[in-house]
Amino acid sequence: MAPKHSEKSFFSAAYEQITSPEHKTIVRSILVFGAGVAFLHSSLSELLLPP
């Protein structure tokens, strides 16, 4: 009888896909975009305004 393999949970499968090397550029782009949006939404974005 073949051994049973437990199926991975959704989160472990998603984490495995996110951390795979072939998705590195996409994940990095999403993180940089999110950081840019967070910066522009914060009060620090007023530093970009001319005096």
C-alpha cells in the first residue's frame, strides 16, 4: 500500500510559491509598490512638497 501524503494547507502552499526563486521579481515588485504607497500615504510624503 502506498504511503499517504498529507496535503499541504493553503498557507504553506502559498508561502512555498511566494518564496520560490522563479517568483522573486514579482514579489519584490509588489513589495516595493506597497512600500511606495505606504510612504505616499504617510505624513512623510510632505517632505516631497516644495517649500
